[in-house]
Amino acid sequence: MVSTPHFQPEVCGVRGELGVKVSEVGRGLGGMWAGMIFGGTTLQTIILAFITYRCDWEKEATKARMHVEKWSEPPPVSQS
């Protein structure tokens, strides 16, 4: 197998460097795959937790209630 120490896969401009670091430890392609999967999952969980924490849930509930009330009103009866 040919070693490529400077190989850095890129998806949408984001490098999979965590996977490369894990694969350099001696796990090979499986380590690179695991690093990208578990590292990406961890990062995504942290970002979503931050968004969930910062959200104003009372405001979101008010907006949802307004939308439900708007769409649950009967349509106007035409007078033709």
C-alpha cells in the first residue's frame, strides 16, 4: 500500500483532518473512516446542542400557534 501522509479529503471545503489523524496512528482507512464519522457526529451534536440551548422556545411556540390558528380558520365563503 502506498503511503500518502499529506492526503486530506475535502467535502464541501471542509477537510477530514480528524480521520487522517486517526489513520496516521496505525488504523489505516478504517481509522480515517471512524475519525470522520465519530468526529463529525460529535461536532454536529455540539453545534445542534448550542442552537437548541440558544433558541427562544416561547417565541417559537407563539409563532407555531399563530400558524396553526391561521391555517385552521375556515376559508371565507364566496357570495357569488
